[in-house]
Amino acid sequence: MDAVVKKLARESALKRPSQEEAEEAVRTLIAWAGDDPTRQGLVDTPKRVVKAYKEFFKGYSEDPLQALSRTFDEDEGYDDIVMLRDIEFNSHCEHHIVPFIGRAHVAYLPSHAVVGISKLARVVDIYAKRLQTQETMTAQIAKAIDKALEPKGTAVLIEAVHQCMSLRGVNKRNVATITTQFTGEFKSNPVLQARFMELVRAPSGGFSL
């Protein structure tokens, strides 16, 4: 409870800078990099960067639980895996603000209701459009599904390539990072977990990837 209270206090104390302040910050970074922010090719760059940031990080203004709030009870008693595979996403590493790009595979076992499948993809996108670590994002998606749908279990696998590793530091390209999160029956039942992994790796059946 204390952790929740502290988090809410931090969020309420956070003052969002104005667009003008954000653009000035970009000019500072351009000058720090060694270029002239007033030259013709760069004069409109701060405005473009701020506009891009609004798109990159729009997940902060969206609620994943709200995205999952509309459920359907008319499922004729369906109680097997509901899965979305190969949900493409792009996010930004919170350590360097550099993109990481990949695919998410999300599944749940319904208990009493199902949700529109597009909403699962929407939850992935909401969390991806924030400053992230892949590990945190994987856990957040699973927790949101658990909280909103109260399923018998949830499974999330994310595989991504991090440009903070490809473009700097060790400079290793095309190294995939894989993270998983299992809850409920997906965590307690090795057979069910193995079935999820088989579905993730199964041939696409002709769908365009």
C-alpha cells in the first residue's frame, strides 16, 4: 500500500514541461552534439522531435485497464487458450531512449469472460509507447490482463532487438532478447506452458508476417 501511495504522489508532483521548453531542450542537445540549431536544416528539428515524442510516448496518456474493460460473456463456454501471436511493436529503452523493436505473443485462459482480440494488441501498444525495459513491459502486460479479465492464467513472450546494443556499446546486431511471464495455470502447469511455446513457434500457416 505504501508503494502505491508513493507512486501516486510522484505522479501528482510531476510537472510536464511546455512544448516550448521541450523544443528548447532539443536545441540544447543539438548544440551539445556540436551543431548549430539555428542553421536552416535544423531550425525546425526541435518542433519535429517534440511531435515525434508525442507519438513515441502516447502510452502515458492511455489506460491499459480501460482498453480491457469491455468484455463479452457470450462465449458458449469456451475455456481454452485465447492467443494473439506476432504482435509487432516498437518501444524505447529507458536507459538510452533508443528504440527496441520486436514481437509480443500474448495468451490467456478465460474464466468467465473474453475480451475483443484487438484490445490485447492495444495493451501491448500502450505499454510499448512508454520508456521501458523489456522485462518490465512483459510483466506489465501480464498483470494488466490478470487484473482486468481475472483469467485462469496468462502467458506473455516478447522477443526484440535493442538498438542500444546494436548501435552503441558492444555493437552487436540482430541479437534477440527474449522475456516471458506466466501466471496462474500457465505457471503451474508445465504441459500448458509447453503448449503455449509450441503455438508461438508453430508455422504461420500462410499468413503474411
